[in-house]
Amino acid sequence: MDLGIAGKRALVCASSKGLGRGCAEALAAAGCDLVMNARGVDALEETAKAIRAAHGVEVTTVAADVSREDDRARLLEAAGQIDILVTNAGGPPPGLWSDWGRDDFIAALDANMLAPIALMTALMPGMADRGWGRVVNITSQSVKAPIPQLGLSNSARTGLTGYVAGTARQVAQHGVTINNLLPGIHATDRADALDGGVSKAQGITMEEARTRRIATIPARRYGTAQEFGQMCAYLCSKQAGFIVGQNILLDGGGTNFTI
């Protein structure tokens, strides 16, 4: 399928690895030029080099922490005119409700709610003026089914979801869509960290921790960054212009809902 976005310019956050990289690769395969962002320079440059070689698109790299206002301003200046925005940030650490104080919540909100909102606020007016734009926020299955040990993530990402629910319906008339992708467990560094935590807490091997988690997923496997990226690219396509303000689960059936 021709997604109709060849020549568009996409900013993909946290795209040096994992789900962000999957989205960047899928958009590049569709013909989009990229602005790629991550905090680590080496991994970012290595990924950008691979994408340029594989797809022949223009790739601009900006090493920055989007939760910091000064870094975000530098990223936006380098990005220029953006047609597609994919927001993404690693989740806060797991823990118990009794472990977290105000500073922990502020850090979670800065990374997983306020930074995406700031990027949307900066970029969507230009999209609306041009009559076309796409925003995809990578959130989590936890906004539909909160995960007890991920209380910081539950809180921040649910706040972003509420913001998108209203805002998406205000900008849709200008040809700009905003949707959220809600990953379940995927084979990424985040999965390794979560499985490592289970391994340590329960005194079991990493392999056993993964096996136990896989048993809770109807698809009986972890998702891949590649299939996640393909769904992201579709939401950014010309064909997806009537999908507005939706929260789309990619979790192998792991979240048990009827609607």
C-alpha cells in the first residue's frame, strides 16, 4: 500500500532504538525524511546511518532530552517544518506507591506528559496552517488497564491521554490528526528492564521471567518494534485521516477489554 506520505518530514522522538526506531524505519520506508532524536549520541548516529543506507532518505539527528526546555527548543529549531510528529519517551521506573514523592511525579510528568504536549503545541499550528498533519503519541497499555507497579507511568500517560482526547477533536477540522499507540510488552530494552526487575524480585532467571510473562499474552510472544512501526506509519498515512483521538492497543491481546 502506498501510504501517500513520501516527501513528508517526520520528527520521531527517542528513535535510536526500540519502538521509536521501529517507527522511524517504517516512516523512512514510506519515503519520509526524518528528524531523529535521542539522548545518546552514539546509538542515534548509528541508527541514522543505517536508515539512510537502507532507505535513501534525508535524516537529521539531534541528541537532546525532550523533557528539558532548552534541549526541546534546540530540537525544534533544527527540525524546521514538520508534517509528522511521533512522541516517545522511556517510562519512569517501577516501584511501590509508598516510594514516590513529588519530585518523582514531576519527572514523570515532564517526560511522559508535558514534553509531548509542548511539542504538539509548537508544531501543530504549522500543520493546521498547511491543512495536513499527523501526530502519534506512544503511550502504554496502562492507560486502559493500570499496572500497579508502574504508578508513575500510569499517572503521566493517562494525563496525556486526557489532553489528546480534547485537543484531537479541535484540530481535526484543519486536517491534523492526533492518535495514541498503546504498546503492551515488546522485545525492547524496556522489556529487558521489566523482566530483570521480576527476575531479581522473585529470585528467578531472566528466561523464566520472560516465559511467565509470555504465558499471560494470548499471542504467546512479545511484539516486535517492526510491526509496531508499521502501525505508526499507517496512522500517519493519507488513508488514516478519519482516525481521530483514538487509543490503539498493540498488546497481543494482553489487555482484556470488550470495547
